Amino acid sequence: MTHPTPPRARICPACDGFASAAITLGGRDRHGHLRTITAHCPTCHGTGTAPARRTREGARA
Ligand SMILES: [Zn+2]
């Protein structure tokens, strides 16, 4: 089983690569700015790529 173009990095399955998102809290602060927080994906910690957990090659001795 060979893939013609193997992906360089695995996309995080939890967030599909959208590792961080700005979430509006509703309302504005006293400067008139929209209040947002940035949430990072807890699975990939904001990297958008899944951590390499398995190494199939060379796993068996
Ligand atoms: Zn993620």
C-alpha cells in the first residue's frame, strides 16, 4: 500500500488542523474592542498536527 503523496505532517484529528480559534465572549470592552479569547486545541496544543505516536517502521525487531 503506497500513497503517491504521503502527507508531511498528520492533521490533528481533533481539530482538523484548526488548532486555535477566536471565540467571542459577547459584548465589548471599554475600548470598544470585541472581546475574544483564543482557544487552543488540547490535543495538539495549538499546533494543528497530530503528535507522532506510532512508528510503524522499525517497531518490530
Ligand atoms: Zn488539534
